[in-house]
Amino acid sequence: MHGHSSCACREYNELSRRSFLSVGAGTLLASSVPAWLPRVAIASSERSERQVIVSIFLRGGADGLTLCVPHGDPLYYAASGPTARPTIAIAPPGLPNGCTNLDGMFGLPPAMASLSEAYQNGHLAVVHAAGLTDTSRSHFDAMKFMEVGALGNPSLFTGWLGRHLAQTDPILPGSLLRGISLGSYAVPTTMNGGPSTTPVPDVLSYGLAGNPKTAVQRQASLREMYESTPAILKNAAKVTNDTIALLDAIDFEHYQPGGGAVYPETLFGKSLKASAALIKAQVGVEAVCVDRGDWDTHSNAQPVTGGLAANMADLANGLTAFYRDIFSFSTNIVVVVMSEFGRRAGENASHGTDHGHGNAMFVMGGRVNGGHVYSRDLNGNPGWVGLGDLYEDLDVHITTDYRDILAEIVQKCLDDPQLDKVFPGWTPQFQGIIS
Amino acid sequence: MSTLSALANVMGTAVTAVPPAGPTNQGSDVLLRLVGRMTYGFTAQEWELAKSLGAQGYIAHHLNYTGIDDSEVEAVLAGGYWTLGYTPHQLWQLYCDSNFDASVILEHLIGSTTLRAVRSRRQLFERMVEFWSDHFSIYLFADLAFLLKTHDDANVTRKHALGKFKDLLRASAKSPAMLTYLNNNTNVKEHPNENYARELMELHTLGVDGGYTQRDVQEVARCFTGWTIYPIGTPLNALAYRFDASKHDAGPKTIFQGTPNELYIAPGGEIQGQKLLDALARHPSTARFISKKLLRRFWGENPPIEMVDQVAGVFTATDGDLKAVMGAVLSMNVILSTPSKYKRPFHLLVSTLRALDAKIDRWDYLAGLAYNAGHYPFLWPAPNGYPDALGYWSSLQLTRWNIGSWLIDSRVPGTVINVGKCMAGAIGTEGVMDRIEDMMLGQPLKTAERNSLRKFLGVSGPTPPLSRIQDALSLAIACPSFQWY
């Protein structure tokens, strides 16, 4: 592995991080996994008409012009000018490495072709030229405002999904765990403010370490000690203690996905697989957040063979596995995928793209009016906004506020009509994306 | 995909929540709180030092960090951490050496970071290094950063942690790790790459509301065209900073156009970027942004505006002299009652090792415990650095609770906490609890915590068996009082 040129750096990098962490943290993680007994508690009937939501955030600003390619717009293939993408444009359908046509205007890149299945079945919709209309192009402001669900409101800290949970009764009366953020070390802002929510880095190793003989007693002490702490810690400790017991009762290790689903062996794939197991266990989890990072492709994006292609394949294959798995059990589910902003229409000299504006969102579920790419022109009429008129002469315009999509989901799928609390200051216009 | 993708996935998650005030540390005095603010955690020895010097003397002692004898730590470092002073070229050569396992570079970097946090007597300096490592955050596994962060650590953050801000900023701008992380090494006059320019203003200097526009981002990106590194294979200088005039847009630039801070930069080469850096370092938004961030770290999450202005005034008056600025920040802890701060996981780990006087023969494994809680050094996958907010860190409790058990049960190779020795001479349940307070807090536990521990240990009577005390000690590490400083 040594004494080679730079082209092998990336592979080496992968290896070095693995081997290093397997010494440092990995072994600790591995040996902390207790012996899980199979205790499958999966019911077969559904108890609520309210749907379970899985909200997926693509951190870093995913390139919507690659995730959903406007191959019908000639400017996407311009040789020069502000929309030129000389090395990173995805070829039109029918050409080598071309996209999979969706509707004559848009297509899925080869790495995401697996999503055609849900799209053709009418369960997946794409919304293009959507997003947060904030102007800053800062990752951190954009993520914050998008997750909070309001634009430029510095005094609002709770998330749109958190407020929804806070103002509705649990989907399962008495539920101890309503929202979970899988594969992460903190509840994302999206779910902030939601009662009975917690992050779980890894469902398989979620247990109290130390002497197993005293675990119950120690847990009781922790419950007592955190009773009289500030609410933020008290609540976190309570849901932690509840979640230890709850996850212990589900046999994630031997979970068998349905529908012939094969999840990618990635953190994202594992998180979606765990989501499916949790949802099927019907323990009251009604909101799941999963983050997928590494979309900030300023340089060497490589959307066909490299890093961006791998990220997109992970996303699409994970979603497709989840779709097959969960739909073999219930269609009472909705998945939404978003990112803080799209990227610059044109490529930079580093074979990447800088921060942009309008982007693509994906919505999948049993009540989604799918098999369609929703998009509006600058006059608000159905149709692609086009690359001939750019936001600040740089980026794709936003013609659909992301809150229009989320609000329709919250009202129709989550049965929560109090949209003014979920998206304060915003009067949504439904796009008819949910039936 | 490795466990690392777990971290890649947390990029930018919540840094939010209206931070409620922490529990007031009833009974604690200002000096004890100052020890908590300035160090990685209470030790009986540090507490004695503070009491002997008094608040102002203690602050002065730590600000004058080069005057503190740190030979014990330096001896350990000299005994095996030989890659720490390497140049980018030397690091690259090591990486290319087929007889060398490049993970040694990371073992040295992570091991030395942990060692210094736990054992260095220059505790404030180490906390400042951590602060700047967050401020000029570089994700260790982005491109070549796993090699180059070692150089950045020595020549940027450690070199200038208590120096002048403008020197720190200049060093960071030319750091090969930063240049590659934020893609400025490929920022050229045709189609500039805006990544560094944006984060330089948003994260390193002005702050997102500091008064710049998208046009400014593009102008700043033009200033830094040609700031790059020597390619691999360059004799002697591979991966070192280099200004490439042929890739530089030498035209004039105007930044902050139409504002009182409008800056015209005449046609030129490398000097354009240098002028810009100096202007950013002097900008009033920078003084406020850095001062507020330092106060958030060393005072509390919501510093009042007057306090920020006061520190920013010192920043401006001293041209960003960080010793003077920190003197002002820390004096706020003395004058005013500070809210408690919640320990981030690495801090919790280090404070545990300090309080319990762990015997440590291997320093590279320990940070794995902080990793399980989402806080491994240099592994935040976004350029804004690990959050410094209760609202972010409070939601994951379990892996914090487990840190104590892992250590007490000696499950981290090379680390032993001798509980028997810690408890030598402690008689009965009450004696054990008194000892826990003396070692870990320097003040009493909360009544509810003490009652809980007493119940766990057995209400009264003879000294509990060692295994029981070990479990109780892991509970004490997980208890609410030990989560704050």
C-alpha cells in the first residue's frame, strides 16, 4: 500500500481510517455489543392512520443538477457560459453513462437508477427547483433555517418536526420513544423540541456498559440522580433509560428485511434497516431522522465513477431497499429527502461546484402522487424553471418553497393541521404531491 | 463503509436549543469555578495552586504559559512522538515509505493531544489549542489532512494559540492542511473555487452576519487564486505552501463595496491575499465574533452584549493580542457569577482521567471513548468545528455514562484506574463518598446524588467491597454534577 503515487491516496485513506479506528475506537465499539437474544415483537396490523415519517437530510449541499438531471434543457450541456459543466454533466439517456429518463425533461443519474422502481410504481416523486429561499449560501445558516422551518428567525431553536411532535398526541398512547435519530450523536435541529426523542449512534451497541450484575441497579441510580437536573438533561436521561430497555427488546441483529430488500452495508444502509425494524416493531416510533453527509463537492465531484457517484448510489440503494422492505409490511409511511441548498449551475476549475440555490427534493410513500417530477417555472406554472435565467446569474432559482412540500406532508400524512405552529409565518401552497 | 461515515453523517446537526442556565453550583466559590474554566478539570493539585495564587495570580500564571514548567509532558513527547515536528514534505515521505505504517502519524497526533490535555500543566494553553482547533476546524480524513493536520497542529494552532490573532490567521491561510481541506489549492483565476473564501469570512473572521455579500465571497476568492501547495514529487517541498503567480488573478479587487469598511486592493500578487487577511483580522466584526466565541467557551453560552463589547474592545485595542483578550475573558469569571458549562465528551473523558489520577501507558487509545460519544479530536466533518452548546451535546447520554465504566473496568488498553489506591484510608460509605467529592469536584455532590450513591453503596456501616466502590465510582462519573464545570 505504500510507495505509490497520489492516485491511490483515497483508497489508502479509507484503509488508514479503518485500521486506525479499529485500534482506537472500533474495538471498543465491537466489544461493547452485548449478547442480544432474539425477542422479535413484530405485530402485523396497523394501529393508526397517521403515517410514520422518515426525514433524511443530505448535509453539505447536494448537487440537485446531478441528483435529478435536467437532460431536456440544452443549457445543461452548454460548452461555455455560467451553466457549463464540461467534466461533470451527466449524459443524456441512451448515451454511455447516460441518465435514466423520467419524463422527457428529467432523469436519474446512473448511480441512482434503482430509484426508478419506486418512481415507476408511483410511490416516488421528485420536486425540482425547490429549497430554502434564504440568500446566504452558508451551510450552517441554511441548515439551521431549513431544519427550524422558518427563514431568518434567530430566536426559534426548535425544529419543524420537533414542534409537530410536541403538539400532537403520540401515535401509540404512552409511547416512550416517539422520535429517533439513527446513526448520529445528537438529535438534529429538525427534531429539536420533540418530546421523547433521542439519538442512537448504533442500535446494536446501545446498552449500559460495566458489570452486568449491577446494571439494573446502576440504571435506577441514574434515573434518580437525573430527576432533579435541568429539564434538558432530565428529559434526555429519561428517554435514554427508556430507550435502553426498548431497543433491548428488539432483535436488530437477526432482523430479516422483507420484499427481497438488500440494504447497503454502509452507515446509511444500516440506519435505514434499523428504521424499518423499529417501525415494524410498532413500539411507537413515529419520526425517524437520518443524516447522510459528504455532499459538499467543491472539487473532484466525479458523479459517474467517483465520490459523488458512491454517495448517490448509497442514497438510492438505501432508499430502494427501505422501500421494498417497508412496503412489504405497510404503505403507511412517508420519506422525505432534502439538502440545505443546491450547487452552482456551472462547474469550477476544480471539477466541482460551489454553493448554489435551488435544488431537488425527493418524497416517497404510500400516499405520494409519485411517478412525477414536480417543478414550476418563474411564473409559478408547471414546468422546468430553465437554466437560461439564473438566480443571481449563478444558480438554479427556487420556484417551490421547501415548506410547501413539508407542510403538505405534515397535514396529510401526519394528520397535523396546525401548520402555523410547524411553519410559523408561512402560508403553504400545497402542490398536490400527497393524495 | 467504516465507522467514520458515522461522523461524516453528523455534519451540521443541531447547534441549537435555547440554552437554559446550567445548575448553579451552590456552595462553590469563584476561584473553584475559575479552575474549572481554565483547565480540563479539577485536580486537588490544581486547586491548591489556585488557592495559593489567588484569582488574578492564577490567571496570570496560566496566561504566561511559557513560564510553566512542563518538562514531564515534554519528556514523554520526546520519548516517542517523533512525527509531531515534521514538515509536509517529511510527512509525505513517511507515507510513501513502504516500511512505515502511516497510522503512526495519527497515533502521535491523537496520543499527544490526549496526553497534553490530561497531563500538561499549561492547562489554559491546551484549552486554547482546542478552541482554535475547533475554530479552524480541519476534518482529519478529508483528502490529505490525515498527514497534514500534524503540521497544522504544530504550526498554526499550537504556535499561535495565545499569540496574535492576525499571525494565527496568516498561518492558517498558508497551512497546507487548510489549503487542501477547503480546496484553495485548486483555486485558480479561471473559475475560482469559493470554498476557502466563504469559510474564511463566515467561520474564521467576520461571522455569518459580519457584513459581507456573495460578491465579496467572489472577490475574496480571486484574492487567493494561486495560493496553493507544491505537488507531490517536488524535491524537498512536496505539499508545502506555494504561491503560484501564473494561477493568480492579479487584477484589482474591491471588498465590502459601499460600506464603511470598503477595501480596495491594488493589482498585485501574493500581497493581495495578505492585505486582505490583515484587513479581516482588524475588522470590527472579527473582534466581536472572536470575542463572543471565546466567551461562549470560557464564560457561558449566552454572554451579554456588553460583555462581548468589552472583550472586543480589548481585541481591537491590542490588535488581537490573545493573551490580553483572554485576560479580559477570564476576568469576567471573577467579576460576575458565571453559569455552569456542560462538558463536551472529550472534556468529560479528560477530566475523569485527571480527577482519578489514571495510570496511562498508552495515550492513543483513550480518545476512542470520546469517539463513542461523537467527539474524537479533529473528526468533526464540517469546517465549523465541534459545537459548543448544551443543546447539541445533551441529547446523547448513554455513551457519556459508559465512559466511567470503560475506564474503571480497565477496558482501555494501557490505562488503569487504581480504585483501591484512590480510596486508601476512606472508611465506611460516608468516607467513600467524601473521597469521591474530594477527588472529583472539590465540593459536595448534590443531595439527591449523594443519597443515590449512598443507597447504591449500602446505607451505612463498614466500607463496601471494592467491586461495589468501582461501580459507584463509574456512577459518580456519570452523575449530573460531574457533567458541568
